[in-house]
Amino acid sequence: MASTEEEINALVHMNIYISKDDIISDAFRTLLELKPNLKIEIAIDLYRNEKVSLWRAAEIGGLSLEEFKEILSFRSIKIESGEINGCT
């Protein structure tokens, strides 16, 4: 049985993908389509670590701003005061 690494190398060798990074990107996009809740988890982590604004996090999570704020509130995650009304 071939290892995952060997399978990835075969896809690149056969020019189905240009690089391993392309395979990983495609696989990641597919994962997020199959498990959309992961988008929300990513958005929450990015927001908590101040990598994105509240608006951008809601967008990443595929939610409206109000929906995202409700999730943050439910999880007791503080919303920065300047962003409460959607201002960033």
C-alpha cells in the first residue's frame, strides 16, 4: 500500500497538480466544503488572536456580523469595544 507521501508525489509527477502545495490547498478547500463548521472555528481563532477584524472573521466564517457576534457571546469571547457596532 502506497503512503500518502507517495500518492502526493505521484499526482505531481503525473502533472495532475503543479506542486504539493497545490494539492494541500485543494484538499483544504474540499475539507472546508465538507465541514463548514471548521470555517467558524478558524474565524474565531483568527479573531481571538487579533489576526482579522470582526467583520473579516464573520466573512471567513460564512456568517453575518450579528450571527458571528452571537457565537462569540455564547462562547464568552470578548468583542473589542470599537467593533461592537461593526466599526473596525
